[in-house]
Amino acid sequence: MKNLYKALVFTSSIVVVFSCSTKKDTVINRNFHVLNTKYNVLFNGEQAFEKGVKNIEANYSDNFWKRLPLEPINFNERNIGELRLGSPGGGFDKKEDKQNKAATPFDRAEEKATKAIQRHSMNINGYEKNRQIDDSYLLLGKARYYTQRFIPAIEAFNYIIANYPKADLIYDTKVWRAKANVRLENEKLAIETLKLLVDLDKNEEDLTGVQLQSAHTALAMAYEKTDTIQKVIDNLKQSINLANNEQSYRNRFVLGQIYSELNHKDSAKTVFQLLAGSRKTPRKYKIHAYIELVKNLDKDSTNLGLIGKFKKLIRNSDNRKYHNELYYHLGVLEEKRDSVNKATGYYLKSLEAKKNTNYQKTYAYERLGNIYFNKQEYLLAGSFYDSVLQVTSEEFENEKRIRRIKRKQKGLNKLRSFEELVQNNDSILKLTAMSSEEQTAFFEDYIAKLKEDEEKRRQQLANSQNFGGQLGGGSSFNVGNQGKWYFYNSQSKGFGKVAFTKVWGNRPLEDNWRWSDKTIISEGGEEEDDTQKIDSKYEVATYTKTIPTDKAEIETLLKDRNDALYQLGLIYKEQFKNSNLAVEKFERLLSVNNKPELTLPIHYHLYQLYDRTGEKEKSDTEKNFILTNYPDSKFAQIIREPNAKLTEDNEISEINKKYKNIYSMYKFNMNKEAVDQIDKLGPEIENSELIAKFALLRALCIGRYQSKEEYKKALEFVAFKYANQIEGQKANQIIELLK
């Protein structure tokens, strides 16, 4: 019996050993390697590959503000073409594979595919006897494709096509090879092979619906790279009804986006209505189909039905992750109906949504900025444009839309600085014009208001403490908050902390924390009595001593205020096209102007603005003033002959020559001489179009032979006086570099 058992074990061992051979073409050998490949090595590789694909799907986020990619995956172009394994038909780096563990599921899939090929391939007399090896090569190529090594992937696909021309997966392999060629920018080669594949199916009808859909999708990807948009449309239209899967809905959505880009509104609406109306459409495409319908509405449309649908979508708790976009487009719909207040509310709700993206926020902030800009609330608009730029990532900062906002914001920043300067200087000048009694009375009223506000804050603190005590006496709110004492209740403690900070600010933990100035008076170290200590902010002298009294300082305040008014008038007139505010600034400047050289430009700007707003009587008054008092000026020439080109008289030609001569002096390092020449020209160039160029050239010359401080002062003068001109902007850039 024992001998029989030993004989059976020995026979079985011999069978197993001989069946392991990949060089013998027997039924046992073939089936042994097929089963081991399929249900062991290849199975584990395919499981790893599917895990990798699921990870990509989970981590990939579509940006529906852009045209969706037909294949939802992000590839880094810098890594294209990286090689790690040798030719699929030749040897593999076995040592490297053994030493380096798979870093990703795709690496593990590649490792398993390699192992299947190395250990179970039965290539006998040029024919592969293991029918699972072609599957292994396909898995190898797909794993390489997803790890962005397209050249090795194509080698694997080519090996299948060359050695397994009748394999069941030959069509899938050709599609994958074409996709890899598209990634390598070999679009023409990809198109040729895919067209052959599609034409073959027309003749033999061998491709399944999914395979044919994959072929048309890959063709659309290839044509998209060549900008042959009509071919993209044709292939997408052919692909969408071949299979009912995720890719078909994606292709349909992209088709609608392309129609929208081409301004084919009716075709786009038809596509998105089909997606929105189908119950089988995946949620993300359904929601965004409704959103795309908003984007494709006519300007005069007041689609109340769509507003109702959006509100219904918001009420559905399953759509919470889309609230940011739904609220935003509700705002767009309301804005189209001129319900600006409702639109503002929806844009703010969009920003407050829990699940949000910075890119989505840029659109909401931009819309709010535009609303307040149109309301002429420029400072508030500027704060929203600031927010756009703060949340814009590096990836999108070169977009045309973002660049436009940057330019707009630059103008608003200048506007803000000039408005603040005017307001600040007006306040100081108003105080300087008061008598000492009036100044004292003014600050006494201010101090009384200050005390009243502080008393209100103290009362709020007392109320919150009382409220906290009531909360502490009740039942506990959370575990760990039990007890009647105030400090055992975290909610009461929170109220108290907030109220304390409002009144006292952040104070260090120390003795006499209420006092801002801790003085000790007696030798025994006793502290000064509370009643004798008076906070300096309650003393009139604290404020009156800061009021400037020096005439030169007051003159500087006046000059800076007037220059700022002039620049504000120019910004409102030229940049923001706001005639009313421009008139307001120029009229005020005219009443306070003490610089004769500004009189003519102010009157000319007012002449143009009155003409623009249709105030003919005022416009004629300004025109007559210019023609009477400045008949030889270029402004008078423009008024007399508005359609004629200004003649370049000898005087202008002379100024041009002088500028070129002085610039030559600057190039030859004759800097002091150049500055002297510019200073001598003085009044001669005041009304010249080259005045800003002369000013910048003077500053540059100073920078070469005087101190850094003098250089900076000269640049600041140019940057301030000619803020709206190229020379002023260049001066600003140099100042930033000096900092």
C-alpha cells in the first residue's frame, strides 16, 4: 500500500514537472499554462488595473467651465516618453522588477503582465500556444498607457497586432494604440489606422457597439488635436448611440459644448435638453446640462420655468455638492431678468456653499464686481475684483478673462488711492481752516461720541455675561459642559470671550491689564489711582497737536489734493467712461485750482464732457472760454477743426528734436547736462505731448549721478503726475524694483 502511494506521488510529480515546460506543445502543457495565466497571474494584474482606473475616476475632477476632455484623465506632458521596461518582444529588466516594488496599481498590473509573459509564454516554432498571452500584452500596454509611457505601450500593442492578428481583442488593441499615438501627437497616423478599422467594420460588421464607440471617440480625440472641428462633431454624433454607457453621455455633453462654442445655440440646446430630460443620464451630466441651458439662453430671455427647475434642484439634498454652481446660475438667470438684488443674493450664496472650488468663486466674485461697477460703486467693485485675483490659481492666471480683470483692478486701485488722498486731505484742510475754539468743540464732540460707543460695547459685554450666566444655570448642552458655574459652560464662555475682545481687544495676562500706560508713582511702589489716570484718546490736546500749522505743509496738502482730483477726473472720463463723476471732479478742481497751467486742460475736458452728456449751453461756454483766452493752443485748433488732422508746426518739431538731443546726452552718460537742459526748457514743454517723456528721462538721469533717495523722489513725481500714461507706469515699476 505504501509502495502504491509513493508511486502515485512520484507519477504526479513527474506530470507536474513536465507540464510546467513552455517548450512542449501538449494538451497538458497548454492547459496548465493557460489556467495559471488566466486565474492566477493575469487575474491579479487585471484586479490591480481596475483598482488603478477607479482611483483615477475618484481623483479626477471635471472643470465644466471648459470643454471636457473626451478621456477623463490628466497627463503631465513633461513625463511623456519615459522608458522603464525593454521591448515587449525581447527581454525584460528582471532584476529591476524584483528589486523595485510596484508603486501604483498600474505598476503592479504591469508587473503581473510581465510575469505572465515571462513564465507562461509558449512560443513554439514562431506560434504562441498560450491563448492568454495576448491578453497579457494588452494589459501591459494599457498599464504603460496610464503611467504615461506611451512609446513602450505602443510597442506592446504592436507586438499583439504583429503576432496575434486573429485575436479576439485585436480591435481593442488597435484603438488603444491609436490613443497612445494621439498622446504622442502622431494624430495623422492614429486617424489612418482608425479609419481603416471603421471602414473594415462597414464591410464585415465585426466590431461591437462598444468597440465602434471607442474607435469614433479616439477619432474625435485625434481630430480635436488637429483642430478639424467638423470631423470631431461627425465622430461624436456617430458615437453617442452605439452604446449606453458613461462615455456615450460624456460624448454627447462635449458635442453640446462644441455647438455652444460655435454659437450654434439651437443645436446646443437640443443636445442639453436631451441630457437633462433623460432619467438615465448620470447626475453630474444632468445638472450641468441644465447649467449649459442657462449659458445658451438668448439675451432677452426670461425663462421662469428654468428658474423654477433650478430651485427644485437646490431643494434636492442629493444635489448639495452642486449648490455653488446652481446658485451662481440662478443669479445669472435673475440678472438676465434685471433682478439685480436677487442675483446678488444668489452669487453670495454660491460663495458660501460648503463644497466649492476656487475657479467657481472667480466667476461669482467677478459678477458681483461687475454689478457694483455698473452701480458706480467702484471701491466695492474693486474689493470683489481683488477677491477674484486672490483665489485664481497659477494654472488660470493667464486666461484672457483674468488678465482683463487685472487691468481693470489696476485702474480701480489708482482710483481708490486718489479718492482716499482727496478725502484725507480734505479732512485735514477743513481742520486747518477752523479757529482753535472750533477745533476744540469739534474734538469734544468726537470724544463724547467715542465714549458713548465704548459705553454701548460695555453694556453689550454685561448683557452677554448675564446671558452666559443663565445658560450656565440650565441643563448641559454637550458632554463636558455640565455644571452651573459660568466657566463650566463652553457656549457661555464663548459668548463672553467674543464680547471681551470687542471691547478690550487682545490683552496679555498681567496685572493692571486695563491700563494702556502703567505708571507707578510713590516710592512704596503703589499704583496711581484709577480716577487720576486719563486715557490720552479722551484728551482734546491729543488731536489738536497733530493738526499741521506750517504753511508749506498746508500748501503741499492742497497741491496733492488738487493733483489727485485731476487724475480722478481723467480716470472717470477716459477709463471708466463715467461722465457725471468726471464732471464733478473737474468742476470742483476748477473752483480750487491754483495752478495756471491746469486751467486750459480742465476747461477742455469739461467742454468734451458737457458735449458728451448733451449739455449744449455749458459746452458752448467752455468752448468760447478756450477760443477767447487760448486761441493759439492745440485745444483751440481741435475745437475749430474737429475733423482736421493737427498740423505739426515748427514748434512741435523743435521740441521733438530737443528731446532726441537730450536723450542722446543720456545715452552718452552726460546726465547732469541732460537734467540742466530739461530744466531750462521749463514752460516751453509744459503743454507738449512729450512732457511725460521729458519727466521720466529727467528721473533716469538723476538716478545715474545722484543718491537713491533723490532718484526715488524723481520717479515718484513721474508716477503720481502721469499715473495714467505709460511713463508713469514705468516709473512705478522702477520704484518697485528699488524697494
